[in-house]
Amino acid sequence: MTTLILKRASASRPSGQWNDDDYDVIADGTVVGRIMKTAAAPVGSPWMWTLAFGQHEDRTPTHGHAPPREAAMAAFASHGGESSAVEAED
């Protein structure tokens, strides 16, 4: 089992300007996905989770929306591979 770490994009990707609600999901030092609050989302589910390119082979769904960030973290963990939980670093 791999531990997934949720790290603010501004700390993970120092170049550019990132929203405070934009996170990278990291496993073994590699970005495997993202969890972010989006404006273009279903009503009541502003948090989007998505697997990074190259991480979604044989996995469905590869992205989704959730009401709170914690629900997006749980959905990512259940669809992102062998992991059981995403731990927030912030």
C-alpha cells in the first residue's frame, strides 16, 4: 500500500501562481493526480479529483466531483490505485 500525500500546488510546483484550493496528490515523490476546487462543477460538488496522465491505465473513473475536499480525497484514494487514504500535508 502506498501513502498518498496532498500538497498545495504552490508548494509542489513553485513556478507559476496557484490557487489556495489547488493540490497535487503525491505518491513516492511523484505527482499522481490533482484535487482542486473548480468553478465549472456540478452544483454542490465544487471539488474535482483527477488522476494524472499516465496514472489512469485500466482505472475508471479517472476523475470526479465531490462536495467537500475530504470526499474528493476519499474518492481519489478509492480510484487511484492500491492506496487506502490521502493525507493532507497542509
